[in-house]
Amino acid sequence: MTNREMKSYLSLIPISAKTHRKQNRLILLCIIFAVFLVTTVFSYAEIMTKGEEAAMVRKHGSYHIIVSGISEETGQQIKARENVSRTAWLRAFGEDIYEGYQIGDKRVVMYGTTQEYIEDIRKYQWEGTYPQNDHEVMLNEIARERLGVRTGDSITIHTPAGDFNYAVTGFCVDEWQLYNTKYDGVCAYMSLNALKQICEANGYDGEDSGGNHAAVSVGGPVLYVQFAKECNVKEAVAGLKEQYGLSDGNIEENKITMGMAGASSNQTINGFYELAAGVFGLILVAGGLMISSCMNSTVSQRIRFFGMMRCIGASRQQVMRFVRLEALNWCKSAIPAGLGISMVFTWALSEFLQRKVGGEFNDYSFRFSVIGIVSGILVGVVTVLLAAHAPARRAAGVSPVAAVSGNAQTGGKISRAANTRFFRVESALGVYHAVSAKKNLILMSLSFAFTVTLFLVFFAGLDFVRKLLPSESNLNPDVSIVAVDNTNSMDRGLKEKITGLPGVEAAFGSAMWFAVPAEINGAPGSVDLVSYDEYMFQWTKDSVVSGDLSKVCGDTDYVLTIFNEDSRLNTGDRIRIGETDLEIACVVSEGIGTNDCAIVCTEETFRRITGEDNYILLNAQLTKDAPEETVDVIRELMGENELEDRREDIKESNSSFWVFRIAAYGFLGIIALITIFNIMNNISMSVSAKMKQYGAMRAVGMSIEQMIKMIAMEAATYAVCGLLIGYAGGLCLHRLIMNKLVYSHFGGSWKIPAEPLAIITLIVILSCVAAVRAPARRIRDMAITETINEL
Amino acid sequence: MNLLEVNKICKTYGSGEAAVQALKNVSFSVPKGEYVAIVGESGSGKSTLLNMIGALDTPTSGQVLIDGKDTFAMKEKSLTVFRRRNIGFVFQAFNLIPELTVEQNIIFPVLLDYQKPDRGYLEELLSVLNLKERRNHLPSQLSGGQQQRVAIGRALITRPSLILADEPTGNLDTQNSSEVIALLKEASRKYEQTIIMITHNRMIAQTADRVLQVSDGVLTDLGRCSA
């Protein structure tokens, strides 16, 4: 009991909330869940957006335009303009790798610029000081490793015109090493004047010094310009052009920063919020439905209370206000709880992604998101208000007389009797309860069917994405070595040498003959002939679409083909190359080959047909903890051949797959939870409405077990109907998606997806069990006399 | 031999200062085949007493023996079966299952026992209760009197030794009330069943073999009716 003074009839709300804490638990959970989801999604969208922005600034710089062909004086004037926040001069030399410019044995790219460029325009991480005079340089981090120099050391830049000596003042992590790991050189940053001296000495005065950075450079240094945040960048650029008579050729836009400033559209960044808004809408509807059906259930459990309120003089409006405020009262504790859980979860997620997944997630560090918090609060309040509408009207519509006499709960008119001939009576009644309310049955079945269908569709989507991402393939190399002249000239011994290196999991090589004239089933054409070694055949087993892989073994005339939409070679097709007749024994969905019509044979067969024994392509898979030196050793071993380091790409595509998986499973989780909540509420409501009837049944001899069986049968009826519809719809869509997206591109034929079917069936069964549990407990606790006395 | 023995039943609701004694040391016994009426003011404790006898509620202390069996010593599961087979209930609000027909409602307790109903006995009951024409009707298609007759049929179908009726005529007009009472009496004689009935109606009480009065939780035996 409370000692607080009751100021209005609404003061009853917190008192009633205290006594009905148990019944309200589900509603509180619903609100917490909705708030949690929305806050998390928006917070993470903000984290991703900011992370993406940070990554883009690091990659592309924070400048908006690069102006070339202007005098120093014009540069000063531009810098002084009101809408310009920063400028920096840059002159690049050697980006196209002019032979003969080296520090030690490493080629060097030189930049003449100022500290603003490193610090503000590029936002590079750096240490030490920026060169203060013409005899100092700052090197990039790669140079520190490759040259083994430290701050304060002296270095010499060799040029065709002579040597130039400098003192090293610091190091920076520049874009060369972030994104051009293949580049085997170093970068030096110096004053504009120092670079001018090198250029002049080598006869490059005023010549093209552009390259990757400033393709529009027409002579001498270019000016990087960053506009003030609040200004309209498009107008500012137009103003600059007009005032200084600059043409389009003088100005190169940084599309990324222009996009972020809203001057052009950036799809990635807008995409996050679009996705979040979509999820917001989904959760609003789903949360609204969930909370609404929960509230309906509590209203129907308290129908006598509302009837009593009406009896003692509450108007309809007052009852509605009561129910609405009662709902808002739950927000008081549910919203902060949802926000809190979301913060912890978001923090844990970003920590997990940063530590375990890495790649692009390194930029996604945790932050408190105002947008996330505001949208969380908004979704809590709005869903509750929307959700309370129907139950409030229902409560207000209770007739005082009917409520007090206890007849308000009886449902619609019954026109047909339950069938007790085929089932036991409690089962018959359970099925009848589900089937008699047609609208409810359709809604419940469709809700189950919706989950089943979406589940299967998502699984098909996951299969597709897995096929799309090369990093998910078994034969995906971390580093590849391609023969320098694109012929089978790489020594076979290299494979063994690489295999023996520490941190190398496997090395495998291929030889290839391109566009070999051949007769395909008697018709003239051409094929690409590729050889696989044993390791590659071993991993090809998993991607066999048709035929028998075991035939392609040793020196044989059997070959396999990689599925190709255009060539459509099939098992049994005959190919004649020169004097050799080959037969396709097997088709695989993926593999290392060419984009054209490729057939794969063993190394022995390849040798017999072509007489060649060496490789064109050598791949190596590294272990997770492979030391960096391994790649350096491979570089040394490979000689003149070219190395393709794909580790960064793999990491990125791995992290993309992670994101897709998290998003897909998260979405599935939401749908599954909505279904579970939905059926729980429906069963709970159905039980509430029939509580008196159940009391009477207990009195005339129905046992608790029989009663629970009756309720379970009701839930099972919804589930079975839903599963049947879901299986039909889901399998059709699964087949359609797999045929259109997967099999048409990667080969194969549709099979019933047994695993996802089993999983979703299990989820549905579990949701039924969960749905029956709460009412079962209520029935166990039900005192028969309570309901009997009300009769 | 006594079919029912009630020994020193006490029932207290709440505790401490808020404790309310609904039944105070109630003891009585009813021989087989007797038709007993319980009368009393509203809130005097008669429904509580009936619930105790029917094992729907547990007493604070005391004992109820039906056919010599202590109902409160039984476990929930066996008590449910015992109730299903040995006690028939008739409620004021009929309490039929709306989705079952007249016939299904009557055989409901038998079905709960996973037994086949005795068709001959069912036909006999339907004819005694004058419900043959209505056997396939739903409760919503019946009048109040007819619904109560179905409820009586349901109470009789398992041939229980004890029938408990809580104001079975409370919702019926005079003519239907007389018919229902006549039916109960006839059943009691024909099938040798013991009936305990709560009623407010003096006229109906007078038709009973014996009248018990409950007042403030105390039971007084008013003895056999002279009528």
C-alpha cells in the first residue's frame, strides 16, 4: 500500500504498475527491445559514417579542390578568402618513377610541400618535426623499415645530376603505404625550395610534376584548397573560377570531400542512414504490433477493472487517457534500460569488430551517438503511443454492465462444433480454438510463413554473397606471383621453396595456354588450357557441379571445366587439341582459370600436350600469424616476376562478409523474435479470454496436463499452417533466387535446402514451446474457485 | 453408510489482523442417496463449504472424506481424476463449453477420461433431460433451462456418487427451476446419487431431504424437512 496522496485518478497508474509488475514484464521487454534495436542501429550507422569519413579523409585528404597553374600571389589571395579555411602548396616529383632517383637502392618519390599539407590537408599520422630548411626531409613509414633510418640520421638522394644530402626530421604514414603496398619504393617530403633545387639540377624546371596527386598540374606546384565547413562548396568553387579566370582544366575536385559536404551525393554514407531508416520503420511497425498485442492482452486480463472504472463514473476519455498514460509510464524505466543496453552492446560490437575483424572496421571506434539516443527515445515513445491506441479504445469500449457481470470476454458467435471424433477432446478443442477465429488464424499463419520465407531467402542471399566473395573460396591466395612475361616461365622449384617458408600454409601453381585452337565436339573453336597441381584438385572437390572428378588424375585424357555462362561446356563434351582427344569428366562451379572457355587438366597431361613444365602463376596461402618477413622473402625469391599482395583485399572482403552476415542474421533475429512475441501474445490473450471456461473445465475434471495440451495444440495449429505456407513460398523463392543468382553464374542445380529448413522448423517449434510456457504457468497457478465464484 | 464426512473444516482467508474466518469448525455427514440443501445469507460461507467438499479449494484445517477417501491427502493428478469420476458439478451460470454441442458437452468428462461413453446411458439421459431433439445444438442455441439441463446431464454422465450444485436455479424462471429440481431429485433416486445443493430459494430448500444452514461460517443442521 502506498501512503502517497492521490491527487488524481491517474495517480493509480504507478500503484497499479507496481502490483501488476509481472504482467507488465513482457511489455517492458518489448519497449526495451525496440529502443535497444533502434539506438544500436542508429549509433552504429553514425559510427560507420564517421569511420567511413575518417577513412576517406585519410585516403583522399580533407581538401576540396586542387588548383593548378596559378602564381604564388594568387595562391596567397585564395588563402585569404573568407570561405577558404586552409591551403597548402604541393609539388610532386617522381610519382611516375623516374629511373635514377633513389635513396640507397630504393626508388624515391619526392614531395615539396609544407607542414599544413601533412597535418591539415592529408591528416597523416606523423612524428618528429616537419623540415624547417632546405637540408631536411621527412620520410614515410615504409622508408623507416626499408632503409633502416631513424630521426636525426643523414640520407642521400641520388639523382642523375648528382647527390643531395638531407637530415631526417621525422616520419609519416602516407597514402602510399596505406593503399599502395605493392609499390616498392619510399617517399620523401621536403620544403618546396629543396625540391625546386633537385628539379632544376635535373632540368625539370616547370615540367610536369603531377602524377597521382595532381593530374592537372601543368607546371610547378599546385594549391590544395579546403573550404570552410559552413560554406556552399559548389558556389565557392564557381566564385574562385570567376575571380581568377580559371578553367575546368585548372581545377581538380576531390569527389569524396565534395560528396561529404553535400556538393555531390556519396552513396556509401547516405546508404547507412537509409538502411537505418528502413530498420527504424520496420521496428516501429513490429514494435508497435508487439506492444499493442501485449497491451491488448493485459487489457483483456483487466476487463473487469475497466468495467468497474466505468461503473463508478469514469468517462470513456478518462479510461483511454488512463491506458495511454499507463503505457507511457512504462517508458520511464524501459527507455533508459534500452538505451543503456544498446550503449554496452554497441561498444562491445565495435570492440569486437576492431579487434577480431579489423580491416575497414579499424576506423569504426565507439562513440556516443546523439542520433542513436534521440531515435531510441523517439521509437520508444512513438511506438508506445501508437500501440496504446487500440487497447485504449478497447478498454474504453467495455460496457460497465458486461464487465462487472464478467461476460465481456466471450468472443464472437460460434456456429460450428469442435470435432471430437478424430482427436481427443482436449486436442480437438485446441485445434478448434485456433481454427475458429479465421482472421486470427490467417494472421498467425502468415506471420509464421513470413519468417520461414524470409529465412530461406536470406539463406539463399548468404549463399550468393559467399560465392561472390573470392575470399570465401578454398583456393583463395594471399599472395600471387605472376610470371613476368605472362608465359609459363616460372621455375617449378619456386613452389617448393615458398612452401617451406615459415607462415606459408600452402603454395600451388598453374600453367596456362591461352586461346589454344581446338575442336569442341567437332566444331572449330578455342579453349584456354590450365593445369592444376594436386593441392588444387583436392580443394576442387567441394565445388563439383556435375561429373566425376576422380577421373581427372595422373596422365589422362580426362579434363574438367569451370562453369562459364557463355561457353557452357558440359560433362561428356569432347575437345581435340592438336592430336590429343580430351573428354570433359567434370564441371566445377569455381576455380582458378581464365574468364574464357577454360579446361583444366593435370600437370602430367599439360606437359604431354604442351611440352611445358613451368608455371605462369604461383599462389601462396599464408597462416593467420604469418610474419611480414615471409612476404619479403617471397619477393626476393621471385626475382623479376610480379607479386600481387591480396591480403588487404581479402581482409576487406572478409569484413564485408561479416557485415553482411551480421546484418542478415540481425534482421532474421528481429523477424524471428517478432514471430515469437506475436504467438506468445496471441496464445496468452486467447487463454485470458477463456480463463473462466478453463476454470469450469478444471472443475468438471480436466487435468492441468490436458489443459496445457489443449493450449499447445492451439499453438501447434498456427505453427503447422504457417510452416506449410512458409515452406511453399520460401522454397519457391529460394529456388528462384538460387537459379537466377547462383546457378546461372556458378553452375549447379537446385536442391532442397535441408539445413535452413531444419533450423527454421526448430525455431518455430521453440517459439511454440515458449508461447505455451507462460499460459501453462498461469493455468498451474489458477485457483479453480476464483473463476468458479465469478460465474 | 455415510458417503460424505466433513470433519472440523476451518477456512481462513488472509492473515494477522486482516484474517477472515470463512468456515469455523464445520462438521457433518451425509449418507448415500440423500438430497441436502444448504441455505444461508450471501457471504455466509456456503460456497466456500461447497468448494471444500468438491476439492476445488483446500481448507486451513480439517478433513473431507468422500466414500471414505480423504480428498486433501490426494495428489493434484489423482484428485483431478477422482473429481472427474466421483463428483458432478452444476453451476449457476451453467458453464457449458460454447464450442461443443449438447451431446459433446454431456460426454465431456468421459472424453477427458479417454473412455468411450456408454451410448445407452447417454440416450437415457438425453431422454430424461428432454434434450434428444437438441443433441446437436450448440449452447448458444439453447434457452437457460435447456442449458442447465445439459449441465445436469454432464454432471450425471460419469455416474458420480456425489453431485454438488451451486444455486442451479439462480438464473432460471420458476417453471424451469421446478423442472431442474425435479430432474435432480429424480436422478438422486434413480441412480442413488447424493446431492448437495446451495440455494436461496426457500421453496426449493423445502424439497430437500435435509437442510443445513451456514451463518458466519458456522453450520447448523436444520434437520429433515417436514414436507
